Amino acid sequence: MVLVIIKVILEALNDWRNSIDWRKFLSVLIIGGIALAVLFSFTAEGVLVIVMAYMVLVIVALLMGAFKL
């Protein structure tokens, strides 16, 4: 039973990995990271705000890569 669950999870991850447009994902992530670094270099934001902004950037990059927006 456990092996079947692991197999299903691995197949789902493999399908998910193949469905992402990695070029678009990485370009959004790199350009967004540079933009956030420039933005936060001029502002005095807290660490939590910066971490949350980068987490949102990763989610947006995944959505852009996965759904080919």
C-alpha cells in the first residue's frame, strides 16, 4: 500500500516537472529577484517583508511556468 502511494506521488511529481516551462519560470524568477533586490536596497523594510516578497515571487514564477501565462 505504501509503495503504491509513493509511486502515485512520484508519477504526479514527474508529470508536474515536465509540464513547467522552465525557461519562463527561471526568467521570471531572475528578473523578479533583481527587481526585488533593487527595490529593497532603497527601502528600509523588515526581514519578514523581504522573505514574504521572495516567497510570492517564487509562487508567481511557478504559476507563470506551469500555466504558460
